[in-house]
Amino acid sequence: MRKVLLVALRDYNAAVRTKGFIIGLVLMPILFGGSLIGLKLIESQRDIRDKRIAIVDHSGVIAQAVVEAAERRNANELRDAKTGKQVQPAYRIEVVPPDEQDPDRQRLELSNRVRDKSLTAFVEIAKDVVTAAGPGKTPGISYHSENSVMDDARKWLEGPINERIRKLRLAAAGLSEELVGRVTRWTPAEPLSLVAMDESTGKIKGSTRRSEWDAIGIPFVIMMLMFILVVSASTPLVNTILEEKMNRVAEVMLGSVSPFQLMLGKLLGGVGVSLTTTAVYAAGGVGAAYYMKASSTIPFGALPWLFVYGIAAALMFGALFVALGSACSDLRESQSVLMPVWLLAMAPMFIWLPLVKEPGGKLALYASLFPPFTPMLMLLRQATPGGVPAWQPWVGLAEVIAFTVLCVWAAGRIFRVGILMQGKPPRLGEILKWAVRG
């Protein structure tokens, strides 16, 4: 055991006492938050040039309302309330008389104007748009532009056009707009937590309001912390193994330790590095939550499980990475050999959203009790507002420990053969034979 600890301490010090480790520790949160920063930068650099939109109103009763709505928007909504800087493009509406004789020719001419950039888009409103309200009717509003699906102007135009159509329909039916608005007013359902009793005082605690961040954001962050823990433990192990194998350093080390002791020492060193990384991020996240007075959103009950499952996951996937990496001769070969393990490690991120929506469902239960998925998915479910029954994390942990022991045992047998092999990498069938026969 002393030799195993010496190898682990050597690898741990070699990893954490480098500038690369410190830089990676700082850059990882920046990279994960880069999308948010990018969205903010893009938002501040959006195109604010005027958008000229032509309206062909066959009904004759809609276009003027859109013109008036655009003028109100241009007067009140284009500038930031704090800075006064223009942040939205103005919409300039051009009313085009409809050509009832040759509407296709008119559509072509307007399309050509969009192509030569004298128009941003054009809208065609059907003659019976007010009366055609039954099911199965053809759409009464057609929006044409080069990127009509993602065009913000299309989404805005739907508002004033439909508001005008609604008013005309109410007037035709002889109904009061105020009365209909009051009768059909939408009442949302407020998301609240369950009522509970304070065990220390015996008083009933009222519900608290839930947010999408509580239901989705926190579980996702916890799951990503687990993924970071697995990646930071496994990826450097492969590079270290291949470097020592290609430089024949491994052969020298095997003169002092057994192959299993060398592999286990490297695994423990990788686990130490990943736990250091995760502890820094977890402490930083908790500190930031307290600073922003949002500590109530932190699932403190799931944090101990983060490290318990993290150790098991790091050993499990680290053993697989080390075993398969030792059978390769260079980094290029390892990329293809390790792809199945990468897919196994990343698979929980493909199904996490349905599990967050129904953390107590059968899919969530069965997936989180599948040992390779358990560390990420069980932790994900524990971080949801409802949590999981107390027995499930323990059963999952028992399965993960058993599977991890099997992985480490099989990895030791593969490592013993693969670490000294050179030349053409073995096939997957041969690697499995090493695991079974040694």
C-alpha cells in the first residue's frame, strides 16, 4: 500500500503544482459561462438599422392599425431606459395597394425588393382574415423574408395584427371588448413548494415560490460538477500513461512496483486531482450564493453525495480510461479506442431534462440505478426540489461500488498486459480476453 500511495502522491503533485492546472481551474468556469457572456456581447452589438416592411392588406382594415402600432413602438421602445441608447431597430411600415389582377406578379416584385435590400420583408393579409376563424382555414397572414422563421419582426407583427382582428371580430359579434377581456382574463398558477412543519418550533411553515432555476438550473450545475470531476480525473490519466509508455518510463517503474500497484496509484492520484478541482468549484459556488443572498437555493443535502459519488465515478471511469489507454501506443490511437467510454460518460447529459421534469418516474429510477449513470443522474435527482426516497442513493452507491471494484479489477488485468505492449493496438475482443484471462 505504501508504494501505491507514493505513486499517487507523485502523480498528484505533478498535476496540481503546474501552471496548467491553475490556468485550467480558472478557465473552466469562464468557458462554461462563455455562452452567457457571448449572448450579452451579441445583444449589445445587434443590428439597429431601420427595418422597412411592406404590407399588402387585401382586407383593407388591418394595415393602418399596424402603422400606428409601429409608430408607438418607434417612439417608446427603441431606447434603453437607463442609458438612452438605441438598442432596437425601428420598423418602417409601407402600405402597398394589393394587385388583385396578378397577385403572383406582385409577390415576385416584393420578393425582389427584399433581395435587393430595399425591403426587409413583406406581409400579405388575406381578404377574409377577420371572418376566417374556424378550424381548418388557411392562414390569413403570410410573412415573407430571407429568414422568416427566426425574424423578430414577424413575431412582433403578429401582435398588432391579431389585436386588430380581435377587436373587429368582437365588434361584429356585438360584444364589449372590456367585458370579454374581463371574462377571459388569464389567471396563472403560481409554482410553490409544499407546506411543512418546523421540527424545532412545531410551527407550520408557509410555501415558498419556486423558479425555473431551482427546478432546472441547480440540478444541471450539480450534474456538470460531477462531469467535471470525472473528466479532470480521467483525461490526464490517459496522457500520463501514454507518455510514460512511449518514453519507456513505465518499464523502469515496473521494476519497483507491480502493474496493479502502478495503476491503482495513478488512479488515486487522478481522484485527488479531481476532488481538489471539485472542492474549489463547490466552495466558490456556495460562496457566490451566499454573497448574492441565494443560499436557500443550494441543495446542501446533495453536496456530500457529490464527493461520495465523485470518488466512485472517478475510480470507475479512470480505471476504464487507464486500461484502454495502456493498450494504445499513441494519443491518436487512444482517441478511437476510448470513444465508447466517452459516450458512456456523456450519455446522462442526453437524457437529463426529461429526468428533471419527472424525477420520480420509472425512467428516472431505472436510469439512475444503472451503475455508469448513477453518479450523475442520482445526484441530478437529489438536487431537484422534490428529492428522492432515502433508500435510492444508498442502493445506487452500493451498485456503483460493486461496479467500480469490477472495473478496477478488470482494468488491472488489462493494464498488466497492455502497458508493456508496443506496435499495433489490440482489438476490443483481445482486450476483453485480457480482462477475463489476465
